Amino acid sequence: MDYLWLDNGDIEPHKACPFRMARTNDILTYVEYLKTNEPSIHGKGIQQELQSNYVCPLENVPSRSSVSRILKTDVGWSYKHIQVKHLVRER
């Protein structure tokens, strides 16, 4: 008899990842503010600013991919829009 699964003896459910709350209104507003005032800032800099200005605690700082996702989906900026802002700001 062939089994489609292997028995590894583990019957415990997997632990879910804790919810990081990376998209609260405070974080969204502050990320948009940072990117508007300093278009050349990158994800690491945004993470440091969020933490150093006490917008969110260390354990709830969004990842760099979450910051990028915030800019694209929640704020509505595309990569091209960010580059244009950066070029206009330099002049």
C-alpha cells in the first residue's frame, strides 16, 4: 500500500508568526512623510527613522519589503513616481 504522505511523528500544530502591525496609520503616514521630504532614503533608513523617532517599537518595525509594499500599495507610489520625485528634489 503506497502512502501519499510520510509519518514523521509530529502531531503538534505549527506556531504562527506573530502579527507585526506593519501597516498602522501612524506608520503609513510617517513613511509617506519621510519619502516625500527625502526621496533618496531607502528601506534601512526608513526602518531606523521609525525606530529612533518612536513611531513603532523595535519588535514592530516593518521589514524593508514591507516598507516597499507600503509605498507601492498603501501610498500608491510606483517606482517611477519615486524616481521622478527624487529627480525633481535634486534640482
